[in-house]
Amino acid sequence: MNLTQARTKIISTLLLAGSVMATPLLASESGETGTDTLYLQQCAACHGPDRLGGMGPALLPENLGRLKKAEAEKVIREGRPATQMAGYKDILNDQQIAALTDFIYQPPSHELKWGEAEIRNSQEVSHAAGSLPDEPAFEADMMNLFLVVEIGDHHVTLLDGDKMEPIHRFPSRFALHGGPKYSPDGRYVYFGSRDGWITKYDIYNLKVVAEVRAGINMRNIAVSADGNYVLAANYLPHSMVLFDAANLEMLDFIPVENDAGESSRVSAVYTAPPRSSFIAALKDIPEAWEITVENQKAKLRRMTTDTLLDDFFFDPGYQHLIGAARDGKHGVVIDLDTGKTTAELPLPGMPHLGSGITWEYEGRRVMATPHFRAGAISIIDMDTWEVIKTLETEGPGFFMRSHENSRYAWADVFFGPNADKVHIIDKQTLEIVKTLQPEPGKVAAHVEFDRHGEKLLLSIWDDDGAIIVYDADTLEEEKRIPMNKPSGKYNVWNKINYEEGTSH
């Protein structure tokens, strides 16, 4: 089934369910209609009668966590540019719009189910593996490409990292989350959306080749080191799902629960290349799992942890998992061979370990992490697991980035009143040597270096935003590329080679 046929099938199914009407009713025609019926009349054709999503995103509290109610009400009233979401201000009155907004932020009364049958039925293959040309449709250094996620209008821009010019721009699923993951050769990229959709995109041919929906609310995805498998980690339902990377065919459905039958959301899942495995931490059960694939099925190894883990990071050899405890006050170090906790880390305020980076400092390996709840960056000796320095910053941060060939690490202060600033840290003195304010009043966030460590990109996180190109040595701005609320930027070489200055 190709994408057009699949989407036609989805719409037809939704229109039949709950007697959904294809043509919106005017407010005067709907009379005293209850909000649930109003939803079926006006919203279900795109968002599903059960609010699980269809052509449009899922409308559930878990999926709308990053969208404030006032912003959601504005979208219902005015629509969303560059999408199929039209405004309802001429169809619904203010009271009805407010009621619909309240409705979608309330948990549904019915049980939400997304299991093996639903996953298999959602698979959409538009170009079977091997059916598209093996040569790129454009000229560029394929290892120095960037993908820039523009969350303002849910698009992705493919950027030439040599010329620092856009090559192509294409629509994405709503609310991409967790960072795209590349195939080992860099040809394919896999996107995961908060709504649970996984999209496989062929960079050579600039085409979506397959999609599947792994869950209702998905945390992130990981691609195996050999490129054969994709593993999805879900918040809702409490599950992980294993796919064949070729066409996103489901291979295994893994309920996430402990021996007592208690279930859990998954904090995140990452691939561990030297171990030929995936590592996942559970959000509601004190366990971490190592997942290997045997005969196209998931084999689990459970490791009991001393605390619930919210996010985590690895040392370069993938010998240790460094996890952030959910209490927001400390971290733990787990030896992945023994499964035992070997050290505790004093950390001041919910570290964002998924954004941690490492480098060589005075002959030893150190790691650094920003914090969600404290204006600080912790620098940790990875031999002794001691915090050797805590840098005070102008606010809690979200992202850190560097490159093996760069003297500097960059850190934003994403949360708080100084979010328009970014700190530059000298990795050999462990001092903040410069603070930039690229666009006063607009959030500056998420740096990514090119493959050589010579240039870097910084996002101005605004609808009227831009990508700023800097010289990584002189720290001087070189150019600005206008974009619609650009967030993450992901360089092919850095990602597939696990460059020490970027997240994985």
C-alpha cells in the first residue's frame, strides 16, 4: 500500500467511525451540541474519533505537553500555516472554541489501545527498499549535510554544510522528538514524532520511503549499529517496538513491565555500537534494559538500578551508563557488564545528560552536562566520577555541543530570562571565555558543528528565526539563514561517527 492509498484508507475509516462529517457544521447548525459531539463533527476526520490522530496529530494531554492551552486555542481559531489545519473562527463561536480546547486537554474516558494489530495496519510503504536510485539527486559532500528541524511549521531543511546553503525543504510529522537517527552509511534518516510516527526518509532521492506508527506517545527511537533495526521507546502505551529498518515492518512488540507486572514508560533508548545492542532506561521502574536482537526478536537483559532514571549518557567505550536520577539531585554510574551501580554523582539540578559531551582534559577524559533546574554546568572526571568543576551560568541550560577539532564547547541557557544568550567554554581552562547574545529577546539554542569542526550552526528559536553560521575558531558570525523556529540541527558525519562533541 502506498502513502496516498493508506491516507485515503485512514480518512475513510475515520469518516465512518462515529458518523464523522466531512464538511464542518456552522456554529449555528450545531446548536446545543455537546463538546464530544462537536469534536466528532469538526475534528475527528483528521485527528481521529478517539483523538489518537490520523492526518493530524493526536489530541491528548500527553501529546500536547509542549503546547500551551492559549496557543492551542489560537490554532483552532486561526489555523496553522503550511498545514492542512484551517482556522475555525468563521465556523465556531468563541465559547465552542474554548470548550474544544478544554476537551482536548482532558484525558479521554475510554481506554487507549495501540498494539500489534494497530501498528501493523499503520505501516505505509511508498518506495520499497532497493527501488530508488543509489546515486544522490544533487551534488554535495554527503557526509557534511545537516538536517535542520523547523518546529514553527513542522518542516525539515536539508543544508549543504560546505556552502551553508539549503538544498531542499520538506514537511515532517507534527512535533518531531528525540532527534533524527541516520543509517550507518548516512543515506537514510529516521524521524520520530511525539505522536508515535516513525518516518524513513531517503536523503539521496529526497523522498519519504516508509512510515509506521509505533505508539500513541513516543519518547524516541534508535537505529542499530548495523543499520538493520529500529527500536521505538513509548510513553503510551508502556512498550517498546522493534522494526526492520528496510521498510519499517514490525518484528516484535515488547510490553515494558517488571517481574511483578508493574508497567513503565521508557525514559529513552539509545544504540550501543560496541555492544551490538540497545540500552533503555525505564521511567517508572528502577531498571535499565539491554536489548539485543536474535532471530529478529528482542532479547532482554534487565539491570536493577538504585533509582528511577530520567535520562542517560555513555562513556566513549559504552562500558558505563551515566543516568540522571528523577529526584533531580544526583546521578548514578552503572557498569553495563555487571549491571551494578558503581558510583553516585552529586548534581545540582536535573542534569540533561542526553546532551552531555566529553573531551580530553589534562590527559584524562571528562564529561560535561547542563542542568534543567540550575544555572550550572557540571564537569566530571570519568575515571574517578568526581565533579571537578561546576561552572555558574546565566540560567538553566538545555544543550551543549563541541567537536574533537574545536577548543571550545558551547552551552545555551535555554530556561529563564537570559535564554537569548549562549556561553562559550574553553575546554582546556574549563572557563567561560565568552558570552554571546546573537538576537536580543529571542532564544538562542542548540549548536551543531560541521564534520570538520571548522564551522558551527546556532538556532534562533523563533517563528521569525534563523540559523547563524559561526567560525568555530574565531567565534565570529559569518551568515544568517532565515528559518521558521529552527530547533535541532544534525550533521551526518558527526552522528554516524559518534563524534565526541555531539549527542547520540
